[in-house]
Amino acid sequence: MTIDMFTDPDADPRAIPPRLGDERATLAGFLDWHRRTLELKCGGLDPQQLARRSVQPSALSLLGLVRHLADVERYWFRQVMAGEDAPPRFYSQTAPNDDFDGSVADPAAVTRAWAAWREEVEYAERFVADAAGLDVTGSDRRGPISLRWVLTHMIEEYARHNGHADLLRECIDGAVGQ
């Protein structure tokens, strides 16, 4: 039985997180690996495939994950850590699930979602690189929170959603992930 992988393991474009790096480099490396994994799992798909829903009644789709994770990046790095007034891009108080519900098979919507995700990732990467250390704090509704905690949470967030992406992609074209 032949298994179709997302990419040849010898040509995997993701950088292995540093095995002997300091804490910041290790956390940033694992987060980058998970971000690139999301891109890999979505690679080569058309808007219809990216917007394909998992199973009823769920609105889960690969495009929804991109939109959701753009707003997750935005929340944790812009709002919580930097204290910016940065409302979500893809959902609102009146449409709290629109990151997924609003995922439509439209090339312009796909382009906007990826552009937003990339913009938020670039912001987060700059924030982490420029931070004085992992003990830098931001604040959410529960109080102060460290950059260390946010990076660890973001790794967890991507890991969970990349598991969803594995299943979604396998249903779309049979490709399985690494």
C-alpha cells in the first residue's frame, strides 16, 4: 500500500527546531515548525478544497483554521503582549464563529486569509525577536502573563489544530502528514 505524504521527507521545507538551543530559540523553533506544518497541510489545494467542511454540523475547514489561527496570533501577540487595540479580523461579538462559518470557496477570500495569517505571524516573530526576554509580560482578562506562557500556548494551539488539519487533508485528497 502506498501512502501519499504531503511532501517527500527528504525535501521537507520545515526547519527542525534547535536541539541544543536556548529556551527562546527552542520555543520559537517549535512554533515556527508548527506554523510551517499548517502551510504544508494546506499546500496545493484550491479554494473549494480549502473551504471543504469536515462533517456536519461542524464548520471546520482548512481555510477556517487559517482564519482562526490568524486571529489567535493577533490576539496573543498584538492584544495581550503588545497591548494594542487590534480587533479580530474574522470574527466578532455578533458572529463569534465567523472565522469558520465565513470560510467560503472564493479565491479572494483565500488570498485575504493567507495574507492576514502571514502578517500576524510576521508581527509575532518580530515581537519575540525584539522582546527583552521570555519573562516580558502582557495582560489578558485574567491578569499578567509571560511571553514564555504565550509561546508555549501557541505551540499547543497549532499542534491541536494541525491534528485537525491532518484529518481534513486526508479526507480531501488522501494525503497524510508528517
